[in-house]
Amino acid sequence: IKRLTVPALRQRKQGRATADPVVMLTAYTARQAQLLDPHCDLLLVGDSLGQVIYGLPSSVPVSLDMMIAHGAAVVRGSWHSVVIVDLPFGAYEASPEAAFAAASRVLKETGCAGIKLEGGAVMAPTVEFLVSRGIPVIGHVGLTPQAVNVLGGYNARGRTDAEAAKIVADAKALADAGAFAVVVEGVVEPIAVAVTEAIDSLVIGIGGSVRCDGQVLVTEDMLGMFERVPRFVKRYENLAETISAAAARYAGEVRARTFPGIEQTYQPKG
Ligand code: KIV
Ligand code: NA
């Protein structure tokens, strides 16, 4: 099977919205990627791995080396989807040159197809710098978790007219700079729709609108691994319960000396 390409995906948007919604999920490990890959167009190695895998309080402490290690695992575990790796906080904001150094390391060391970065118009020159030098970019506007220390939390964005106008302008600037897609996170629905209609790039919603060009969720959220999730998450499974129940059964059998059984035990030949 030939892997999907960024230009092929990008072509899905003809006019105001795509007829064939883009399916995107996060993946951090090879096995997770193997299971998700056949069902997705895009796999995102999100810096949400900071909280989800490493138990960090936010994505701010995530390092470029962490992103590269997980990015390489996800590329190894996938054969169909376009793999995009988040640039972590601190790796790209200072200058387009800094961003290129980080992004080129990510492409060379993981084999992924492109990167995602957070921020609006202020990042447009960086997006142009990367795309014109061979690195596909996804933008990310609205609720941008790396800016949690400025935003003061993870509340929905775009509730005032000024904020709404800024989010649309930010997405336009990123699209004009060459971002092939823009993630719109945690915004009131009319803004997600306005952004989708305003730009030629794909608009991927997370807490956006069903009318976006595609959707993304954090896989562990979607699988029900966490007790508390944002309103925009739909749980398609309850893995927390499944895993706890399995651990409890295992613990019970070890304590009762009923595991390992005869089937799990090696015996001498003859
Ligand atoms: O890090 C992440 O998982 C993300 C998605 C939620 C868009 O950026
Ligand atoms: Na992210």
C-alpha cells in the first residue's frame, strides 16, 4: 500500500468545505499506530503525550527529543496515514531559522511527512519559511495548549467578537503562508464554520464543528482512558474500566496462586 501524501489530502478541499472529511487521531506508540492507521488519513504525534503518557501538568515541558522518539515509533507502526509530529513549546517560536532546525530534525529522524505548530499570524513568516524549504505544516489556532500560561486555562475561545475575528484572521494568515491544514481547537461553533469557509486549507476541528473539513481527537480521550475530559470529547470505549478490571483479575489470580496455570508453564520434555 502506498502512503497517502500531503498534496493528495490537501486536494480534498475544493471550495468551501471538503465532501470527504479528514479522519485524524493522535498516536504515540508503534502498536497504537498499527491499530489506528487503517482507519485514519492523518496520525498526529501530539505534544499532548506530555500529559497522556508522561503525566506532566501541561504540554509546556515536552522536549523535541521526546517528540522525535515517539514520532519515529508511529512512523514505524504505520503504512497508510500521513504522520504529522507536533513541534513542542520552545522549539520554534524564536525564529523561522530555529523552527527549521527543529522541524528538519523531526523529518530526518522520524520519517514523518510534516509538522504542526501552534499560533496565528505571528507564526505566518515561520510557516512560509518552512513550507518554501520543503516542510509541510499544519497550523493550530483557537485554544492553543502551549499558551496555557498566557491564556490562564483551557477554556473555549472566541466568545467575544474581537477574539472571534482574531481567530479567523490567524487561520487566514497561516493558510496564506502555505499551511496545508489548520487545527481549530476549543472554539464556539460559528467560528469553526467561519474559518472552514474562509480558507482553502483543510480545517480540522477539535471542539470545533461537524462542518469542519475533518476531525481530530486525542486517542486516549476517545477510548475512555481518563475520568475527566473536555466537553468536545466523545468516548467510544471505556478502556479505563476494561484495564482496571483486567488488572484486578490478574492480581486476584496471583494472590490465589491460580496464575500461572498449566497452559502458561513450561514442563521438561518427555
Ligand atoms: O497535541 C495534540 O494532541 C493536539 C491535538 C489535540 C490537536 O495538538
Ligand atoms: Na498539540
